[in-house]
Amino acid sequence: MDAPAITDSKAPVLEVQGLRTVFHTSEGMIHAVNGVSFYLRAGELVGVVGESGSGKSVTMMSLMKLLPEPPAEIVGGSALLEGRDLLRLEPSALRHVRGGEIGFVFQDPMTSLNPVFTIGYQLTEPLREHLGMSRSEARARAIDLLSLVGIPTPEERLNDFPHQFSGGMRQRVMIAIALACDPKVLIADEPTTALDVTIQAQILELVKSLRQELGMGIVWITHDLGVVAGIADRVMVMYGGLVVEHARVSELYARPMHPYTRALLETLPSLDGTRSDRLRSIAGQPPHMTQAPSACPFAPRCTHVHDRCLAENPPLVEAAPGHDVACWWRPPEQVSESEVNADA
Amino acid sequence: MLDHAISDETLLSVQNLSKHFPVYKGIIRHQVGVIKAVDGISFDIRKGETLGLVGESGCGKSTAGRTILRLYDATEGTITFGGQNVAELSGESLRRIRPRMQMIFQDPQACLNPRMTVSSIIAEPLDEHATVKGRAKQDRVSELLDAVGMNPRFANRYPHEFSGGQRQRIGIARALALDPDFIVCDEPIAALDVSIQAQVVNLLEELQSRLGLTYLFISHDLSMVRHIADRVAVMYLGKVVELADREQLYADPKHPYTRALLSAVPIPNPEVETKRTRIILKGDVPSPANPPKGCRFCTRCPEAIEKCHSVEPDWRKLGDGRHVACHLAE
Ligand SMILES: Nc1ncnc2c1ncn2[C@@H]1O[C@H](COP(=O)(O)OP(=O)(O)OP(=O)(O)O)[C@@H](O)[C@H]1O
Ligand SMILES: Nc1ncnc2c1ncn2[C@@H]1O[C@H](COP(=O)(O)OP(=O)(O)OP(=O)(O)O)[C@@H](O)[C@H]1O
Ligand code: SF4
Ligand SMILES: [Mg+2]
Ligand SMILES: [Mg+2]
């Protein structure tokens, strides 16, 4: 399931540069996304992790222009889908991209499925609109899609309404809708967070098998570092509206560099390893985002904070091959590795 | 889990406890059935211990916790606490036992009145049970805030001025106000960020060892339960299907549902994850209004034999001391 290295040679399907989004609220400006850059290649899955409010959803909603403006305002950056800047597309062209070239799945399928239309209608409608299929073609494809995501007897379920499905099945239907037009990019925002673990395991298995079949690029937002470990090729860690670390999944878990990532991995209790008497915890609270970051956003909670962290926000730089980090500090093991090439 | 003294003394004993909710239909609201949210569960909790209660959404964990605290009346069964059957108490004797059993809720937001200051929220149980007044009451509030790691200067602020983790601390301070012996913690960290969860769990453990508290810790986070619990009970569709010491349960689960549940939990280690083979359960949890005949897990159990579809397995004690309800377990 590890993505083959060949994907590395391909040009990205999606390339986001310096994305910045603010919200104008009665209490002032919220700096939700403060210069986020990332790329996604065909056939790969990028996991996005970070705590509540770190800007994961707003980043993805911004690039699909799904945020109401106002209160939101995209104040900078670009989001190239195969060379076209999504942030500068005409509304009609954008509608074609959404649900066509970019599919999305959100956390709560009940809010994204329309309760008054049948599942069959909600599946065939984008096929007819985006791909110009006839009614019977669209119906046949809808049946294929439902069986692809593991809904038994799909012909019989087309006329059912969302409330007639369980939570796990609704999420499968959402995935089927997102996949309907063979998108180049699938954006999944906490698609399994509301589900039970045994149902989540079903969905994750499904996604693993579909990836091999479909070859699209997938962005998978989650706060669960376990989920990411199992399905992602690369991982972006967000904090305070910024990407603070980015690496291949094996590299990130084996050699985390950012103090936030390191602390996060240490606070997790383990299901299989040794148990510690006391959990490591991260003191303090996440930032308020009422100011654009002029210092490192993690500084107030960081155990390695020093003067420079308070004076200058560290840029995201490649600190080891394919491993980017935004931090003025470097882990001791990394420093010693590069200075004396001895194993510790 | 910090070192804490677990005595041999049983603090709470639940025997054959059930809570059924009637299902009504139509304008005249005649009863058409029952939801067997909790359906005959039994366990003991020793003084000073933490019993973890795990299982999927809707399996009856919260209902079990609330019934034990007499927030719901039990349909059947006994709840022995302090030498009395709490299920049968009423009036003054129920009022007298309530302070000894408290609850911490999942959503700290929902259970804190937004128009009350932190001080009055924490003092409310003190007022209700008229234990202390005036200066002594304010001192007690400060002491409680201090105990949960919050600055007593915050006493006159309102809940919305605090973060989720801080609000959960306020909820804990309130639960501690009357010096309880036993606390039902119902998903106390589920609404919190990962980086804040550890703060709250550490606090719960510190308080336990300092005050000799006994917890029923309800959670769907099996890794966290492994950290905090001494023993673990696994529920499925209103029944406890396995109850074992923590190490036994995680190292060698005996019930096929426990095995599937543990195997479904993602582990934050890519090397482990790629090598793991998962038990993927088919389908969804059946409705508790119409549970399957025989073993309730038979419709999804990968190991079910014919007998499982007709005969309900007994709640048995195995050689190693654990309890399990499965025909095949040995
Ligand atoms: N409509 C809005 N108005 C004002 N602020 C908003 C709005 N939507 C989001 N924000 C703010 O933007 C920031 C980023 O929010 P975002 O939803 O992207 O976080 P997230 O990383 O997806 O968190 P979660 O894990 O909770 O979903 C937060 O500080 C949030 O409060
Ligand atoms: N007051 C009530 N009236 C009717 N049915 C109820 C009531 N409370 C709970 N139920 C039902 O009883 C069953 C058990 O619910 P309960 O809330 O105890 O589950 P739970 O294990 O705590 O789930 P979760 O993990 O989602 O909190 C569910 O089917 C639920 O719909
Ligand atoms: S830049 Fe400084 S404060 Fe920020 S994470 Fe690195 S060491 Fe900590
Ligand atoms: Mg989000
Ligand atoms: Mg519950």
C-alpha cells in the first residue's frame, strides 16, 4: 500500500502556494490560514493533521471557494489544478470543477446529503450535469458506484432516502457521490470521525482498495494520528494556520522534528506498546488566531522556545531530504547525525 | 495510571441491571416496543479502582452510567453501594446518598450554565446539600479550583471565557464539590483536542490517588482506557460481553467482538499499521429495539456457529478469572 516512488516523478495535479484566508468578525479579524503551501500528485494520499482550529478545513474550503465571502476573505495565494488557478476561476467554471474534477467528503454525511432527494437522484445528478450522461447511463453508473463502495443490492437502494441508511452507509454513499465523476482530486475532511471504529475500519479498507483502482490524488484531513499512519503517503502537520511539518509518513513518525509533532506523538497512550504511569501532556492552549503570526505560533507551549522564536516566525524549510519543518530548533539526534555520522 | 491503592473492598456492585426505554407511536402514543439500552449487566467495582467501560455508539454505556447514579430508574436489577440497594432508594435516603456518587460529562459546554459564574457553578451542589455557607463556601470553591489546576482568581468569570480543557476542569471541580467516593466519567475527554486530553486524564489520575476516588470511565478510546483503567468491561447492544483485567483484555481478548474492536483501532505507527491484518466486521450494529436472537453479536461475528443464532451465551467466569459471554471462549 506504500505508494510507489514513481509518483515522485509526476507533476502535481494540485499545487497550493501561499494560501491566506481571514475571517472578518464582530470581534475583529481571525487569521485562519496564514500562508499554506502544499502539492498533491495523482495516486497519492496526503494526510493533514493538527488540532481543532489549526486551519485544516478552512484551507481546503478556501481552495474550492466554498466559504461564504464575507465573512471569509482569501487574501493571498494560488491553488493550481493542473495549471489553472482555482482562486481565479469564473463561478461557472468553478462549479464545473467542484463535484467534477474535485470531489469532496465531509465529516457529517447528514448535513451534506440532501434529505429530500433519493440517493439515486443525488448520485445521478452530477453525472448528468458534469459528464452529460443520459438518464439510463447515469443510473447504470450509480449502481456501479454503490457496489464499488460496498452497498449491498444497490439497485434496490437507489430509491431510498438518506435517513434510511446507517451512518456508515451514508458515508459510503458520500464517497460514491464524490467519486462519481472520476475526480482528479478527492478532498476528505474528517470523513470517519463521526463513525464507530469498526465502521471506520470498513471505510479505511475501502479507501485503500479504491486508491489502487482509481489513481486520484486524495487529501485526508483527520485529527487521528493512527488513521494517517495507516493510509497516508505523506503527512502535513498544521498548527496556527500554518504547515509546521511535512514528510513521508514513515519519516514523520520515525523522526518527527517539530516540537509540536514530537509532543503530540508522545502524548498518545499506546494500544500495544509499554504503558507509562503518566501521560506526557502539552501545557497551555492553542493560539487564538486574532493576529497574523509574527512569532512561532507554538512558542507559548514549546519546551524548546528561545529568543529567536519570539522574534521571527520560522519558515517551512527542507531540513532533511523530503522532510520540511518550520522551527528554529533542531532535534539533538538530527544535529548529531549530520555532524558526526555515528549512531546514537 | 498513577500508583493508586485499590482495596479488596467492593465499593459498588451491579447485579443483572437493566434499563429499557419504551418506544411510543401515533397520536395517542401507545407503546409499540422497548429499547433494551442496558439489558442485564453485572460487575463489581472495588474501592479505589478504575473500571473502563467501552463499546460502540449506542451500546448502552451512558445509560448504564446514568442508571447506576439513579439519574434513570432501573427497569430491573440491583445497585449495591454503601450497603444499600440504590435502585430501590427514594426520598430522603436517596438524597443522602447522591453526594457520594457524581458524574463528569462529555461536553463540558452543555452541562455548565452559561449565565452562571464559575464560582456559582461549582458551589451549586454545596448549596443544594447545604453543607457550607458564606466564607467557608468561597474557601471551598477556591480549594476546588486549585485542586483541578485552575487559578482561584477565575471564580467570577463565565464558562465561555474558558477553553474546552478548562471547562472540563470546571466540570470536574463541580463533581468533586461534595467529596464523592465514586465518579462516573462519561467520555470526559472525547470533546477535547488530543493535546489537551492528556492534561485532563493526568488530572483525573492525580485526584484519584490523592482522594481515593473510584471511577467508572466510559470511553470509546481504547488506547486511553488501556492507560487509565485497572479492569475493562466491553459492551455490545446492551450487554457486557467481556470483563477482564486490563492486561488480559488487551493482550489476549477472548470475545470475538473485543478482538474485532481492538483490531479496528488505528495505531499511530506506520510500520505496525502496514503489517497489521484487521478483522473487518460486516454490516452495522443491529437496533437495540430488535436485537438478534441467540448471541447479540451473531449477525456480525466472524466466528459464529449455528448455536450462536439460537442460544444466548451465559455470562461465564473463565479459568484466568475474567468473565465472558461467548459459546466459543475458553
Ligand atoms: N465562519 C467563520 N467565522 C470566523 N472564524 C472562523 C469561521 N470558520 C472558521 N473560523 C476560524 O478559523 C480557524 C480555522 O478553522 P478550521 O475550521 O479550518 O479548523 P480545523 O483545523 O478544521 O479544526 P477542526 O479540527 O476543529 O475541524 C479557527 O480559528 C476558526 O475559529
Ligand atoms: N432517554 C432515552 N430514551 C429512549 N432511548 C434512549 C434514551 N437514552 C438512550 N436511548 C437509546 O438507548 C441506546 C443506548 O444509548 P446510550 O446513550 O446509553 O449509548 P452509549 O453507549 O452511551 O452511546 P455513545 O457512545 O454514542 O454515547 C441507544 O439505542 C439510544 O438511542
Ligand atoms: S520555532 Fe521555537 S517555539 Fe517554535 S516550535 Fe521551534 S523551538 Fe518551539
Ligand atoms: Mg475542520
Ligand atoms: Mg454515551
